[in-house]
Amino acid sequence: MTPLIAFDGVSKWYGQVIGLNKLTLHIPAGVTGLLGPNGAGKSTLLQLATGQLRPSQGTVRVFGQPVWDNPALNRLIGLCPEQDAFYEWMTGHDFVRTCARLGGMGRREATAAADTAMDRVGMTEHMHRAVRGYSKGMRQRTKLAQALVHTPRVLFLDEPLTGTDPVARRDLIDVIREMGNAGCSVLVSSHVLHEIQSLTQRVVLLHRGRLVAEGHVREIRTLIDKHPHRIVLVCDRYRDLAAELAGCDDVDGIKFLHDQGGLMVETRQPDVFYARLPQLALSDGLAVREVYSDDDNLEAVFKYLVSK
């Protein structure tokens, strides 16, 4: 069977800087996690796969077709980029509808598709507000809506959960899972292993533009669990949050980040810790506003793999 996404001997150079180095990778249907620290080459890989960049060497194909200079493929591909690129004065619905129109839909079809996409990501209540007033989580939801609006068969998501609160994180994970279960091929990039593990068991690891490892997430998790996970929680009442967490068996350490208004929590049981977060964020008015993980433990695993 022809892989839906195929990189064969692909390199991408930016002058003297190597973005990807002789990458050969075949991605089948379903959800695949793309892991790597910042600068590993994840965004370059996604830009090559969506035809935004031309490979310096090798070939990139989607559905067996070359991606570069092939605009017809755009109707089959959805992209949720890491960076925001909104027209701040537009409403979320206007933005998604405009993206649908640019994809070739008529007015009525685009309006209906935007309604469906915004509802799918839980933005119906806020879709007629200006984007300038959206929170980080709302912006992430809206970016995902524009990627889904034309019902793509392949979906590329670049750090889609970055900066979101625990509730938005769970909602977006549910939407991505639904896309994979519906037969859409989804490639999700992240530097946080737990996010990927909640979506799929298939993992691809990049480091400095090279393919380090690919396979079942359990194999990678065995290596990562040797290192403590460092998770940052931003919360107005972070001292009260620390008191709540101090009695949890899965919490190994807590460090106050006064300048950020939050905590850094160390745990060797991230599954247990993350599973409790949504309920904790909504209880006792603690209102956890942001959750993210440091790169340190993942970087340590990459160094281990590279040294081997």
C-alpha cells in the first residue's frame, strides 16, 4: 500500500543551516505523533509536507503526488500552524469562512462549513466575537477550525496544544482523536510526549533534523520515564495550588516561579498528574490558566538515543 505521506532522502538547507538531513519516513493512515525539542526540524517537515517549502534534496509526496508546486493537493490537506496569523478585527467565524472561500467553496457552502467547524471545536458561543479579544485557547480552537473547514483527508497540526488551559487541551485532544477515528491521517507535532501519547501510540522522533527513532510510544516512554517530568502551571493562586499538590503521591517536587505567577512540578507519573489536572483546574476557584512542559527531560532522552 502506498503511504499517504512519504519522505524519501529529503534534506532542506537554509544557507549553512540544515533544517532536515537525509530524512526517509513513510507515514500511514491514522494519527502519528511528531516529537522533538524546539529546533529539531518539526516545523520544516510540516512545511515541506504542505508544499510551503521546496526540498533541497529528495522527494516529498502526499497521496503519491509530489507536493511542491501542486496546488490541487491543498483541497485534501489541512494545516494548523504554530504561529498565529489572524486578521485581529475579524470575528472567528468570518476568519474560518474566509478560509473556506479561499479553498474554493461558494458563499452558502462556506458559511455552513464554518458553522460546523466552529461548533466542532467548541467555539459556537464565541464565534461572532472579534479575534483580538480571544484567549490563547480560543485562538488555538479557531486555528483548528480553519484546518478542518474543508474536510481534509490529511491534517497537519503544529504544536496545537501549546499554551492552552487543561479544559481546552482535553477538548482539542478529543477533536483530533475523532479525526483519526474517522479515517483522516493526522500528523501532530509537539515537544511534550504526554500530549502525543494521549492521541496515538505511533511516534516519530526528530533531533537536529535527523530521524532518531520511530515506533510504539511505549518504547520511547520507557526511556523518558527514567527522567523526571517538569510541568509548569500558571495560576493566580499558585500558593494554594502548591498546597493542593504537596499531598499528592505522584508529585516529587514543587518550585515556585514567582516571576511567572506559577509553579514547576516534578513528577515521574505524568499520566496520573495530567489526568487529575482538568478537575483540579476547575475546583476551589484555582483557575489554572496555562500548562506546559519543559524540554529538559525530552532533550535528555534524545541525547541518550543519539549517543547510542
